[in-house]
Amino acid sequence: MTSASDEPARLGRRQLLRYAGGAAVFVAGAGATARYVRPFAAGQVEADSHLSQITQDHYMFLGGTDGWIGLPPTPPTPIHPDTMAADKGIGLTTYIFGFRNITELDAPQRALQKEKAQHSAPLFWVNQFDPNDVSTEFVVDIENLGLAVRPDLFDEHSLHWHGFRNVIPFFDGEPTGSVAVPPGTVFRYVYRPREEGTYMYHCHVEDVEHVHMGMNGLVFVRPLQNSNMSLYPSGKYLYNDGDGSTGYDREFALHLSEIWNESHWADAHIQLPEWSDYKVDFALINGRTYPDSVAPAAPFPDGWGEGPTGTVVDSGGAPWTKPYMPVKTDVDGVLVASPGYEHLQYQPATALVRCMAGERVALRFSNLGFKEAAMTVDALDMRVVGRDATPMRGRDGTDTSYRTHTLNIGAGESFDVIVDAPPFSGGTGSSGLGYDMYLLYNRSFMRANNLAPGGFGGQATEIRVYPTSANIPVQTVPNT
């Protein structure tokens, strides 16, 4: 493989302490540098190995860097909004570390993405590995772009797929037994996703800090059973259930995370937070607080949109099959916000759930905050069919799924649930807006409202049920 950098890897802040005083050789730098590889060229893969069989539909390229996001400016304190954010963009308030999807960008554009991270980390999905088809391996490249606000730091990054079974240690992302990626280098992860379900991923270097600063997101594995329409008409399933019980019509990924203002301010201002003082100032869904959580997602690139059957298509009219959301960027590769939501430029994913009466809706929850969440839907049941990427089935096949109004999600846990959209009642619950609205929110009061005016501003979103006459297009990309 080709080296992406001839410079030796440098020690991170805590690795310097870990290896000082006796560890004579920095193994990750001496033994792993040769494993740093160039990313796929545009539309190409390496031709000198079986990876040449991997298509762009099984590939993603992530960049790790810092950036700024927009959160409610109340209650104002000396550390929130951060005064350094005032000249970074309209409504930006808070410093983060994060990942960006840079798959569609060329090399000059990728070089301009430092200080352009997003939160939450980009949602992506993969197909379950088929032992008879090696091309169903999944490849992720990570480039460490470095930190713009803190050039004095040379923190490494990694990708740890939380809960993922059968990953070999080399690709696990935990730096003591794997490889961490220094600034200016690229590392390639190769996965065989053998177990379907919902997972999450995060940087595992200095993980308390990096996870909380924003290097976390949701990833899920689609089952091999998909496309079998004999079990459920849509041919879409959460698990290989064999009976259609996890079939659904629409799916929405809802990733939970948290912001402690002091830690973000401290990293921007060259201070060291005391993590034992941790508290949740902002609780987020897909990187946003309510009502921003129901604001539009970032726009598709120009010329892209919904085809005649509702499928998401590219500018040439071909169906979008890549395993991530298409987003619009400018000529420099920088994310473009929806008009009127400039403060959400680096929070591109919506958490709004839209469906029609009678449909089955799959909700994929993951939690990489440090606190338990109690996610509640008033007036609707959630049928829990999976937990931690494991179907709710006993060893003998007994159905152990259950219905609940409240889902208690601990830190590091994921849940797969199905909501049966009720009959349309006439839109009376939504002030005549043409849909029935059901609030999905964290029952922990301090994380549902964040002391914002009006009683909300935190970990909440909406489920909007439209009449069948609304003819919402068939969903081919999650969260649309």
C-alpha cells in the first residue's frame, strides 16, 4: 500500500505520558505507519488487492477536525455563547471536535475542511456481510485534518464501532490495541458487518473528551433479508426475522448526545475542565435541540431531488445508492445550510419523523451522551424489537419484543423500535397544519427544556402523521 505521509507519527497528549519512562518504542508509529494508505481516488479503488471489488456503494471517507455549532443562546453565561464563535458564522455558539463526510470532495476541497466539523457525526449505513460476496465488505477511510483553533494540540483520532461484533483488534479503533491516526495522515478500516441492527461509532482516543466534544454518531447494518417482499410489502426490515415482524415503511435514525458548556469553552480557550463537575447543559437529538430538531435537513446538492417514484436521485437522474446522506456543499466543499437556518450549517441532520396513517415507522435510537435518556411518545406505543443490535428473540425463537411509551436508553445503548402510525384525526393536534403531531421527548425535565424560553429547547422532536392522501413519496434514504 502507498504511504500518505513520510513524516513520523507524533505522540498525543496522554500517549506522551503513557509511553514516557520506559516504553522504548512507540509501536503505533514504528509498526503502523506503513498501514496509512491513500484514500480511493474519485470513482476508483485500489486495483492491487481484493478491495478492487469494493464499490463506492460500500465506501465512506471521513475527516476528523474541529468546528463550531449553533445552540440556543439562553441562558447567557460567561462561557455560553462562546465569544470566539461570534465571527465564525451566523448563530454559532459552541466549539466542537467532530467528523465530516468528505467522500465526495477532491483533495483540494478536503484540505479546506479544517474547522468545518459537524455534529452529530455523519449517519451512515451498511449492508450485512454476505459470505458468498466479498464485495459486501465495507471500507472507511479516516483522514485526521488537524485542529484549527488549537494548533498546539496534535490529537490523534480513530474510529471505534461501538458494540460491533467480530471486528479484529487492528480495526477496532481502541488505541492501546489498535491504531490511532495522527494529523495529516489517512488510515483505512475494513469491516465485515455480520450482525444486523443499530450501532454507534466514535473516536476512541482520549475518549471521554473526544466523544463528548462531538466525535460520535450512529451507524446501522441492513439485514440480508432486505428486498424480500413476501414477508412485508416494502421489503425493508430491521432484522432477519423470517416472519416480517420487523418490517417497516419508513426509518429514522435518532442519535442522542450532550453538551457541557464548560468543557467546550475550555478546549477553545486553552483550559482544562474538571470532568467530575460534568453536567448536561444541552441535550441533543442528531446534534440539535428542539425546535431546531424538526427544522429541515441540509439541502441536497443542486439538481438532486426526488425522482418520479419518490426515490432520491442524483443530478443525472440515477437512484442514490451510496450509504450516506447526500448534502449540498459550496465550491470549497463547505456544508451549505438551509435558508433561514444558517446557525445549523454544521448540524445538517433533521430529527423530524414524517409518515402517513397506517404505516410502520422504524426508529433507530442510539445514545452516546453520558446520562440515561427516557425517550417518551405521548399517546403512541413503541414496540421494541431490538436492543444493542440484537433482535428481541429468545434462544428458542420466542418473541420477547414489548410495547412501551417510554424507552430508557443508557449511555452506549441502542434500541430498534417500531411505531404503528394511527389513523389520521384531522390535524387537530397540529393547529390545522395538515398532520397530527405527537411529541417525542426526554422525560428528564432538565434535558427536555434546557431552561429555554417556552419550556423546550432540548432533547425533543415530533412525529407527524399525515393522511394517506398526502402521498408522501416512498422513502429510499433515512430521515427523509
